[in-house]
Amino acid sequence: MKLSLYYPITSKQAILLTDRNYPNVTEITQKEVKAYNDLIILASEELIVSTNSSTILNFKRTVTLSILSFYSKLLSAILRQVIQLISRK
């Protein structure tokens, strides 16, 4: 089982406890930071705190585009089904 606990303390520091093997690592990559922060935002239910509003706005834009893409694909699939049903009659 892989377990990681990530707890941001400041905008530049966090505690990361994990069962993964990171020998003597005291820093993680910016990509890993973004991934952990994205997971925290996705799991949040009421409140997101940031010292930088663009971080929240960029994530909101990404989530909005993902949701629009999902519904666009869903609508296309439904329309294909409807067209198939109509063409059978």
C-alpha cells in the first residue's frame, strides 16, 4: 500500500511523509508540488487558502475546462445514441 501525507505549512514549505523510498531527499520537484496541491484542491469541500489568487484561478480554469470536455463528450455520445434510435425507425 502506498501512503503519502502532504501538509503545506507555508507557500514554500510542507511536510511530506511517505512510505516511498526517497533516500535523503529534502525537496520535491515543482511538478510533484503541483500534483499534491491539485489533489488537496480536488478533495476540498469548503475552503481553499492561497497567498496567490492566480493559483486558485488557474486551477479553477483547468477544472472548468475538464468538466466542459467531459460534458461535451457525454452529450456527443447521447446524440449518437439518439440518432441511431431515430434511424432504426
